[in-house]
Amino acid sequence: MRRKTYLKWLSVIMSLCFILQGNDLIVRADASDQFSVLQENELTLVENHHADSAIIWWSKNSDSEIASYAASELQNYVRKMAGVTVPVLEGKLSEEDAAQTGELSSAIIVVTDEEANRYNVSNQTVDISGQWLASAAMKLSDAKEDSFIAEVSGNRLVLAGSNDRGTLYSAYDLLEQIGVRFFAPNFKYYEDNAEYVPSKSSITVSGAGTVIEPSFKIRRKYVEEGWSHTADNMPQLVDWMAKNKLNTLVVPYDYIAIGKTKWDDFRDQLIPELKKRGIIVEVGGHGFESFLRKDKYQQAHPDWFVPGFNVFNITKDEAVAEYVNQVVAYLKEHPEIGIFDAWPPDSASWPTVVVSKFGSGSNAYAYVVNKLYERVKSELPGVRIEAIAYATHTDPPSPQYMYDDSIIIDFAPYGRSYVETIFDPNSTVNKTPISLINKWKAVFHGDLSMYEYYRRYAFHSVPFVMPQLIGQELPFYRSLGIAGIGTYSEPGDWITFEITHYILAKLSWNADLNAQTLIDDYIQSRYGAASQEMSEYFRLVEEAGRTIFSSPAGNYNIIANVTKMRNNYLQAKSQLESAQSKAASGTGAAFLLQRLAWNIDYAIADTETDYYRLLNDTNSSKAAKMRAQDAINAHRFDGIMLQNTYSMRRYIATLGNTDWMYDVSRGKLRYAPMVTTMGTYQNNFVTNIVDGDEGTVFWSNTSPGIGDYVGIDLQAVKPIHSIHLSMGTNDYIRNGVVEVSTDFKDWTTIAAVTNQQDVQLTVDAGTQARYIRIRSMASQTQWIQIREFSVELGRVDITPPVTTATVAPTVPDGKNGWYVHPVTVSFDVYDDSSGVARTEYTLNGGNAWLTATGDVTVEQDGLNSLSYRSVDQAGNVEAEKTINLNVDRAAPTITVTGIDQNDISDAEDLLPVISLNDDVSGIDPSMTKATLDSNDYKLGDSIPLYKLPLGSHSLTVNAQDLAGNEASVTVTFQTLASIDGLKQLVQRFEADHWIDNAGISNSLQMKLEQSNLQSFIQEVQAQSGKHITDEAAEYLLRDAKALLPQ
């Protein structure tokens, strides 16, 4: 597309301009039919679904794929937005040109206008000029890591970073400029509602030429306990991190050495994803015991471990050396790791002998880390070491044990309060971490980073989001010179905490952003018409959380505070209900609001558990507890609640073996995960109780009370034929009911069970359920053992429906494949099993699928793409199909100017300005025709009016677009003779040598000056065929006679 600094001509197919200018012909081919302002340093990437542009990526390092990936991301999102594919090519620099790029490692060049025509095929390698990159290279030469620039030069936009990661960030920043929003990772449960990609026919991009630098050097997401992280969903987290300019993923080596969350379990899937985005891998965490395992070393080295303490005996040099050896060996086997977290055990207890020798736990810890640092510096110079100031070792070490400045220190304000900001001088709780941070800043001059708890496990998935608090604290941390920031990233309740993750990421990159403006933009972009209600919802839930969480677990023992939280949640529920009434069905806003509504019901039940407890209303408290547990069981896979020890221990006094909760999230119990209100016996084999093996059991660690249950989640609503329940010989429910439900809300009793160890039930035909449970109707002393909970399904429909689309008219009713009238699409759907639930369609790549309630009419002009699919009653979704419908219902426009008056002297030359435009299918040049007084007129010809008869004339222009739509315009004018006109014709004919004697010309001019037309006529007649050509004489005599009195 063409770049103009101040004026942009849009949507042209053809414009021919013919200008009245004596005898000189000027023909202009222009590019527009309308005007819009194009600001300085802007380019048009896509115009009316056409892309006269190309994306060229260049990388100095042939092993790096980041620039290539960045270019492909630009191409992908432009395609989603405008339905057009911009070619992507690799750029190559000559050795001489490469010298002009300085330290620049990569760049993307967006080429537009005529120059882009050279690059109209993807996957080519093309030569580029070093001059294109020289300015960006110079500006980025001393910029911070990850910085980037977007700069326009001529018809090119250069995107480049101070490193490859910065180049990728520049691409995502550009996409955000043109309206894309990366709200959340594309986790499966988001159902394609994680991002917002606007539909646009034209895309304008810009570059201010200013270097953009990060506020924080280290911008993290922590996997930490990793209850819901899997090898399947971690790539989506990594993808979102890059899009929001987070640069470090932190994964445990083996979280607290229990074998449930380990880097090696994700490594193979994540390394390619991290590499192409340039994200730093940080591995380690709690703790020393993962590398110096007591079960491995104690027998041979009993003095390395001190009974009653979880930190090994650091006074033993051999133990320290072995820990260092193990870590170094691990790092050599894992070259992808860029940062290693060398942490002691969680809640570290330091042996007395260690404290006696080193003076403090902080000194002992620093001693170990510095020993590790010395080895890593020598053998693995590319790896950084990180230590954490946390719990029992928050103070800086003494000078003789101080960390090297290249080590990263994470400060973890574990016990902080959220009632006040971290910097509030009146906060008795928060003044301690601030005092410690200042101590660190005074003695340590390396990177000090914050290990913040803006999303912590202790919130147990109640909606304690804190965008306002984050907006206040991030600028403060930056003012202290803090180098990094991060928080936890559990996928299991990401929707609940989405605004926290999003606002924190944005302010981690740029702490200078106006936090309220950022929050308002998020809410408006995410919730649209419901933004007012959602602003109030977020205010209410943040206020509720900041009322309770003055400590990590929250203070649920003050009735006034719990009442305040409950009231806020009830008001928030009302706001959500109002918001739902405004959100259009099928939209991303409606999707999110439904899930937040489920979550607020859980939060109310959770809060009422304590509210009624404090009021001594035991029955209401128990009922609320059951509602909360039910909500977790029903929605643990919906992205709003994380089922783990933190959420469950509020309702189950002794949880027992909790490994099964990891297994549920990791898909190890994929077929039918267990749901229960009871803890599990510590030593039982917690596994899938629907596996045909009665040796794998659920065994409770308590006896059931009234309402306690054990059941299974079939993961989807399915037809049920029969249920077989096998319980323990003595440990079984004496008095209970077997129930089924599709939503965990409304339950249907299948059978009452009394003193039956083995239950075999055949259910009514047509029964459908997702959840099946046995619920106790009476208290008993015996525990419960479930050996097998098998379900025989009815006929299972796994085949999606088949949809056939019929278009009317069956063939385009215009030319060249275009329709010139609205097109009707009807759907015929076949499903021979569960039956058709609905047929859906989306037009031109829209984000929302709309339900077809009948025929669909497509009347929008342009290159339309209609995608459709059907869903059956079993939930099977047909693969998307697409038909292309090119519609152009409008005739082209014809404008004729340059004929400014009705009466024109025949001594003039007329040059009509004829503009033809059609911004849909385009003008068909072969069908353009003009006539002058029924004679063919060639566009662009100047019309000498003396050659036309005196009197009225008509100029008619007929045009047709490529779709066959016709248009016609006629303009009339009248030619007149005059004395002055005759003078001009005499002068003109002498110049053209039609009068070859100057004396005769002067004589004729004199007669005209005297208005002596009879003498003029006589002289012309006398000289005709002699000194005046016959043709010239004919025109002069015609005009003179016309002027004679009649």
C-alpha cells in the first residue's frame, strides 16, 4: 500500500482523470475514492482485505528461530484479523551491509506499497540493505536487555530488539497497537475466549522510532507447587508469557522432593516452545534435600544430617561439596537452564551446630550458595545462581558471607498483609519486609527481585484479585531499584485471577503505565457493555480480600471482617447477574461471566462456612461447607477453582493422602476422577476407582457423616445403562443413596442402599449423567472403602454430525464468480445417533460462533468467508467447513468533472475529468465506454470544441464492475460562437499553419475587432483553399454566419 505522510487514498480500483489544459493531455492513474488522515510515521499494511505488503525477517544467528517465529506470528494474526495472508520471507545481508547493523541480532521489516510487489511469495530468501537497519541498530546500541523499537523509514516499518527476545516483543507490541489483546493463555477450558482479535478490513501500523525499555529486568511466572500444570497446558502458559513480555519461567527441579512437580516431566514439551520465544528457563527451588537426599546418603554419612532439622549439616565440607557436585552434574545434563534456584527446604530449620559455626541461618545459606556459585562460574559460565530471602533466612548475610553481585536474590514477603500496601508506613505487618528490603539494598548490589504473592495458594480460589494494589506497588518496587517481579501461575483457577495476571504482566514491563487506565482498558475490552458492572465487581472482590487477608491464610475469626467479605461477595454476585443480562449470548464476555458467577457462588459458600460458624449456627455452616465442596467438585476443570490441599483442607479436617488431586489435574485419572467430601487414608492406593481392578481402592480416613459422599466424574454428560458399586467387606456405607447429576447441582436418586456391600443397579432408559455418587444418609462408625465404581454406558455417540450447505442461487448471478444479490445459505444436517443439537456459523473469521436458527443470508459486500459446523446432543463437534461467497451488490460510481459550465466557447478545448471507482469487485476496464453525441469517445482525449457543431452536446460514460453491476452518467453542455472566439480561432489556425499568411491573419483580426462580420466572411471565402485551408475556412465561416443578425 502507498504511504503518504499526511493524506491517504483508500479503496481505489481505478480513477482516470482528464484535465482541461489547452492542448496538453495529462492522464493520472490514482489510488482512491475516499480520503482519510494517515498520521506521520504510519503505513498501510492491509487495505480492504488486500495486502500490498510483505514481512521480512532477518537474524544474525542462524540457530535462532525467534525472528522467524515473530514474523510468522505477525502473519498469523493479520490473517485472523483481515482474512489475508501477508508473505513472509527471510532477509539476507551482504558482509558489507552487515557491518551497518552493529550489535543488532535480529529484526523484522514490514515492506509496503509498490516495493512489496518484489516480495509477493512466501518462504523466499531475499537480499536486504543494511541501511534499513542502521538507525534501529544505533538507537538500540546501549538499550536495556529486551528493549525494542518500531521505526518507519519510507515505505518500510522496522521492528527490532536489543536482543532476539526484544524483536519478538516488538511484534506483539505492534499487534496490541492494532487492537489485539492477549488476556490469558489459550488453555483448553477457555474455549477460544482467551484472546481478543478484532476483525478489520484495513490495518494501519506505525512506529514512533522510540526505544521502549522494560521497567523490570526479570519478569517471571512460577510453576511452584504445580497442582494443575501439565505437559499439555504449559506451552499455552509459555505462549502467553511471551505475548505479555514476561521473560522467565520458573519450574521446580522437584518440588519439595515429593516427585509430583518436576522440570523433567515438562522438559521435552517445553524446550522447543521456550527456545523459539527466547524465554529463560529457571529451575531449582525447595530444596537442598532434592540433591542431597537423606535416603541416599544417610547410611554412609549419618553425620551429614541432624535429627530434628531439615537442613543438612553445612559444617561438613564433604556434604556441601556433594550438594554442589550433584547440582553441577544436573546443570551439565540440562544445558537449557539459564538460572538455578539454590534454596534450602521450605520452612527451613537450621541445625544448632550450623548456626553456632556460621552465626545465623542466613550466613550458612549464603556459604552454600557461594560455594555453588564458584563452581558454576568456573564450569558453566552462562548459568546464573539465585538465592531466596525467605522465612528463616530473610536477613542479609554478614559481609564475610555476602553473595557475589552476579547472584540473583529473591525477596519473599511471605507474611505480608494485603490490607495495606507494602509501603504503608502505618502497617505494623508490612514495615518488616520493607525494612528488610532496605537492608538488602544497602549491602547487596546485584539483582534484587521480588517473589510476590499476588496470587497465592492460601486464597483457595476465592476471587481475591488486586489490580488496584498491584497498580500502587509496582511503581514503588521500581523506585527502589528492584530488578524483578513474579508470582504463581496455576492454570486451574486462571479465570478467577485473570485480571491479576494480566495487570501484573503489563506493569512488570512498564511500571509507568497509569494503572487505572490500564484496568479500565482491560475491563472495557473484556466485558464491553457490562464494563460498568464489572468495574464494581472487581472493586468489591478486591475490597473483600483486603478485609480478610492481613496474613497469608487470612483472618477468618473476626465476625465483622467475615461479614464484610460475605456482604461484598453477595453484592458482587448481583453485579455479575446484571452484567450477564447485558452480555450478548455466545460472546467471550458471556463465557467469562458465567464462570465468574460459578466462582462467586463458591466464594459465598466458602465464606458462609465461617460466617455461620462464628454465629454458632452449626447446621448452616455445614450446609455452606457442603455447597463449597460441591462447587469445587463440579467446576475444578472450568478454570475457576483449583482443587488442592489449600481449598480442600477448609472442609476436610484431615486430608490424608492428597496425591490423587495431582493425578486428577495431570489426567492420570482421566476416565472418571473421584469426587468426595472425605479425606483419604494415608497408605491406600488412591487411583482410578473405575478401572476394573478391585485392588485399587478409595479408602476414607474418617467415618462419614450425614451428607458425605464418594463418587465419580465421567467428564461429560453420558447415557447411563447400569452402575456397579463394590465396597469393602466391613467398610461400606450402611445407609445411603445412589444419585446421578448432569451439573452437580440437581441430583436424581437412582436407588436407596441399606446394608449392601455390593450394589448392582440398572437405570431407566434415557438416563444421562456426568456425576454419580453414593451419599450417606446417616452417621456411622465404619470408614468407607470403594473397590470399584463401574458404569456401563448406554449407546455412546462419538461421531459428529455431517452438515451440507446449499447456496442459493446455486451459481453466482454476477460475473467472475460474484453474487450481485444477497445469498441464502441453508443447512442440511445428518446425525444418526444422539441427534443434532445445533448448527453454528461464523462470518469472516468472527470470534463468536452464532447459532443458525434457519437459513443464513449473506448480504455484506466483499470477499465473505462463511464457516459452519454442527454439534450433536452428545457434544460431538463437526470439523469446521468453509464456503467463500463473493458479494458485490453496488454499481460502480462514475464522476465527471472538468465541465464547469453549460455554455462553452467553441474556441476552447474540453478535457473532462472522469473518475471510476468500485471498492469491492473492482472496475472492469474492458466494459468501460464513453460516447460524445452518440460517437465513440476515447477516454483521455482532449476535445477541440470548434470541431463540434454549434449547439447542445452530451457526453455519456458507461461502466461495469467485475461483478457485472452497471452504471451510466450523462453530462450535457452547449458550444457557442463569439467574436472573441473567432479571434482565438484565427490565432490558433495561424499557429497550426491552417492560415499561412500573417498579413491575412492580421486583416481578419482587424475586421473582427471592428465587428465587420460581412467583410470577414468575404475575405475568408476569398482565401479559402489558398492561404486558408478549406477546413479552417469552414469553421470560421460557420461561426461568423451564426453571429450575423437573423
